[in-house]
Amino acid sequence: MVAPVITIDGPSGSGKGTLCQLLAAELNWHLLDSGALYRIVGLAAERKGIDFDDGSALAELAVSLEVEFNPSVSGEPSAVILNGEDVSAAVRAETTGALASKVAVHDPVRQALKELQRSFLTAPGLVADGRDMGTVIFPAAPLKIYLTASVKERAERRFKQLKNKGESVNLAALLEDIQLRDERDMNRAVAPLKPAADAIVIDSTATAVEEVFVKVLERVKAVYKI
Ligand code: DC
């Protein structure tokens, strides 16, 4: 039997990263952070000076990368090792999110990462975090969530997160970055960000992610009878 999977898609700052970590920890399932894969390609492309308009060069780079995800320690996101170097901090930077969104518009890049993403689906189960988990990567998933929140709320959440990490940030600039990223992710020709037809759409603008977690966990238990 194929292992169980839950897909969680949504725009940046919707709280899906936290929701996915909580679910994976509670269920003891694997976690696919598909955004990290696009971020790694974006980061490596910038370091190598590859043209961001050259989809086939970017796809070639995507298949050549040696990436390792070291397991998370005490609830922290897992460490990302690229060609032997720990690039965890660089991968999670806001600027890398924008690079990821640029490489992600190219179909050859998305194709290059497809099988790798599907290979994460193994027992005991998978929580898949991304933009096209329910629409393209795991279209047969019996439980699909689309998590969203207003742009203002998402920018404020990001602002607090970055401030807590000691980074100097500007709320207006963050809001603009998020709007630009939404625009690119939602309007690209391939695998645009949108809820799957059978997704449950949750707006977390006025709800804490911990509350969303409780609701989604109930759904998981009902769907998979666990
Ligand atoms: O979830 P994230 O912020 O780490 O994602 C970074 C970018 O990568 C996002 O703006 C668009 C792209 N992405 C994608 O196109 N498809 C995915 N499944 C995950 C991320």
C-alpha cells in the first residue's frame, strides 16, 4: 500500500511551514519542504552566475546538486547540506525565497525536481509542504489543505519572525516582496499556486496556527482512521 500523504499548499507566510512541522512531529511522518528544493536551486544558480531566464541550464543544475537534509533537532527545521556545505541559514533568507520563486517559473526545473519530491512518500507517511503538492506532485492525496491569510497578516508574521531572529527588517519592504512573490507564484504558466479542486481552504488571518493544527489533525485522523 502507498504510504499516507497530506498536502499543504499556500502562499508565503501563510503559516504552512509551522503547520507542517507540527503535523510531522505529532504523526511521526516525514516532511517534504519542497520550497527548500527550489531555494537550493536559486542559491546555487546565483553562486554559479547562471542566467535566471535559462530554464534548461537551471534544470541541469537542479539535477546535478548533491543535497542532504540532516534530521531536525528539537523541533528546529532540518539542516540543509549542499555539496558538503551547511547552507541552512542562506537557504532560509528572504532574498533566497525570491531567487526560488524565479527559478520555479521554469517547467524544466519543475520536471527536474518532480521525482525527487515524490520519492519522499514512504512509510509511515508524508506531510508535503509547497505550492503544487495537491495539484501536481500528489494529485491523488486523500487530504489536501490550502492555507492562506491576508497579505498584511502574512507580512506582519514574517516581520515578527525575522525580528526575533535579530534581522533588521522593514515591514513595507516585506509587504512588497510578498506581493511580488504571490504575483509570480500565482500567475506563472506552469503549476501556478492555487487550491486543488478538492482542497480544504483555510484562512488563518484571524486564527493562530496552533488552532489550525488541531483542526487539521482531526481531519487527518478521520481520513486515515488513526
Ligand atoms: O515555501 P517557500 O517560501 O520556501 O518557497 C520558495 C519559493 O519556491 C516560492 O516563492 C515558489 C517556489 N516553490 C514552488 O514553486 N513550488 C513549490 N512546491 C514550493 C516552492
